[in-house]
Amino acid sequence: MSETDMTLKAGNAAWPVNQWYVAAYSHEVSRKPLHRWLLGKPVVLYRTESGEPVALFDRCPHRGLRLSAGSLVGNEIQCTYHGLRFGTDGRCTAIPSGGPISPRMRIDSYPAVESWRFIWIWTGDAALADPSLVPDVGVFGFGAKGWHDEPSGLLPLKANWLLPFENLLDASHISFLHHGLIDSGNVALLPFVMQENGASLRVTRTIENEQMSPLTAKTFGFRGDRLNRSIIADAVVPSLCGIRVEVTSPDDPTSVPRINQLIVGITPETLTTTYEFTAVAQSFPFENPNREEDVRNLLMEDVVAMEDIQQLFARLGAEKSTELSVQSDAAVMRMRRIVAGLLEQEKSP
Ligand code: FES
Ligand SMILES: [Fe+2]
């Protein structure tokens, strides 16, 4: 581990700003302004008359009211206090009570892009906000022909963003934290294969002829009690994680696997709170009518643990909150190094 990595702790880790992060699901953003604290800033999200997403700093520069408390006039947002209006570029366009409009009367406008059913935001240097850098969820099966996909729930959690990011990348915890629900106690024992490609990491674990766990049976609609399963954790550092589960029957291992793919957009709200935007795609039709609730209940087991870690971190302080890593943390440590590299890059001129 290098010095830089030592300073990066899940508890108070900063996030790279020159990145796309999920700001909202598409269906949440409309002609009614939506307020959300994102990446340490108050943001108002809305759509123009032609449906383009807009993201602005959500504070009127006049006397400081939230602009999201106001309303839209065409493509502009009007503050509900004294009626000042701002365009999609953040410039003030009207002061009803009169007088000149100073060029300083403006707010930050953030690049926003809609892709699949997410709205992505870039709060760093706008000149670097290349829409082609938005993580492609198509590679996970979203929007793919013959696949079925949908947004699942939005989970807010009181923990630094690095905690859920590492949690999703680390499948070794499912034998314990989710014992009985999605594992019958075997996953932690498995060897894993780690692959790296730029800012993407993949960790694969494969298990043959295992006892099927209840949620796996429900999700995949499998009969019988044994299956072959691969669990593939993907990280697109720093904003997206995926958990892909591929199953086949041990009686017919050459059959086309059934694939369930969870993705989670991880977006810091503040240094100690985070949003998880979850969505699911399957290579076969959805069969479990309670799937959204099941995913939520599963992830809540993680949320409880993350929030517990964060609380201890806050009370002990960063210095005393040391971490000792073990073999299965290889991917997490690699991920931290990538994050540290991105943060370092943003510091240098
Ligand atoms: S505070 Fe917004 S117009 Fe006065
Ligand atoms: Fe988990």
C-alpha cells in the first residue's frame, strides 16, 4: 500500500469530482423542480419544455431561498421569494422589481445527461464533461435485446460513499451478513479471479452444485434444490457497481445460463451520506412479484452494517479507525488505489 492509500478511509473519503454520477431516475425528473443534495451541493433538477434534463445549484443568489421551491416559466426557473428568474445556463434573466442585472447574478449550471433510465450529473470542471464518458449500462444488459430491465428502489444511507462501494465489490460478506438469504455459507470459501481494465474491476466467483438459497430460487424460478452459480462483482470506479449472478442446473450445465444483473449507481450526498440508485436487468422475464421489496430487504442488511461502521468511525475519529485487510480485500484495495489516483490527478494542475 502506498501512503496515498493509507489516507483514504471508508468513513471520510473524498470523491473524484470530474466524473459522471447518477443524480436521479428519469421518472423522478419532470416539469416540477426536484431538490436533491448531490456531491456536497444542493441541486435542483427539472426538464425543459422539450424534455432535456437541467441541473442547477439550488440556491437563489438574491437572498438564498431554494430555487426548487419556485416554479418553471418556459425553460427558466423562477424563485418563489421575489421572482428572479434563471436560465438553463444559470444566468439571471429577469428581476421583476427592476434595476440592472449584474453578470454576477448567476448560479452554477451542471452538465446533465440522460442514459437508459438514469439522469447523470457532472459537478466538476464542466469543460471536461464528455457525455461519452457516462458509464454504459448497456454492457450489463440494460436496454439489450431480449432482456428485461427496470429501476428498483432508491436507498439513502448514512455512510460515506466508499463504504457501499466496497461492500458491493466484496462478495465474501454474503455468507455472513446475508446468511441463509442468498448463500448457504459457501461463497466466502471460494477462490476468486480479479480482472482490471482501466477504471473497471471485475471479481468472479464460481460454485458448482451448491444448495440453492431461498432468494436465489425465487429470483430464478428454479425447481430442484441444487445449482451452479457464478457471482460477478463489477466496479466502474467511482460511480457504479454491478452484481451479476449466472445460474445453470447441475443436471444440464451446458444450458444457457439465466442471468440476473443488479446495478447500483453510488452517489455521495455529503461526506457521510450516500444514495444508492438500484436497477435490475434479467436475461429472462421477471418472475418474482416481490422482487423490489426483496432487493431492498437484502440491501438493507448492508445499509444497517454500513451505518454502524460509519457511527463508530465518527465517534472514534479517523485516526483510531484503523483497518486491517485480508486476502479477500484485494479488489477493494485495488479500487482504493484507483480512487486515490483519480483524486491525485484532480489535485495536480
Ligand atoms: S431570494 Fe430568490 S428572488 Fe429573492
Ligand atoms: Fe451485501
